[in-house]
Amino acid sequence: MTGSDLSPRAAARAPTRQPTAAETPTKNGNNDSWDVRVRRTTYWALTRTQLTQFATDAGFTAVHWHEPTETEYYQPILTTKRPT
């Protein structure tokens, strides 16, 4: 699905996708040569606003972001209360 396949509202909230590839060298059984396998995938990052909205839309309450200065973890942490 691409951004053009989405409604205007959904397209505005669509994550930015980033293709990536990972090469994994593995030694053959005879130890004389190597095989390289390439795995391709797409990942994306959600904005804080998008993730907050998704959690709220799913019924989670008490949405709160904890900053790295507060938690001493290197990135923000989102906590919520589950729907009842």
C-alpha cells in the first residue's frame, strides 16, 4: 500500500517508510568459502503524534510520554492504561 492508496486523512498519518537490506555472511561447511545472504525489509518510524493518536484510537487512556531526562533511557517511553 502506498500513500496514494490511502484516504487523505490516513495518508497524512502514514509513516515514512525506509527500505533497508542486511547482508549476512556465512561460512560454508567446508570452511573454504563464504555465502552472502541478502534480506530486504521496510521499516518506518512513527511520530510521537501518530503513536499517541493510534493509542488513543485503540481505546488506551492516560497516555503519557516519559522523557529520557526523566527515565535515563536513551529514547522517550510511552505508557498508557489499557481499555477496560
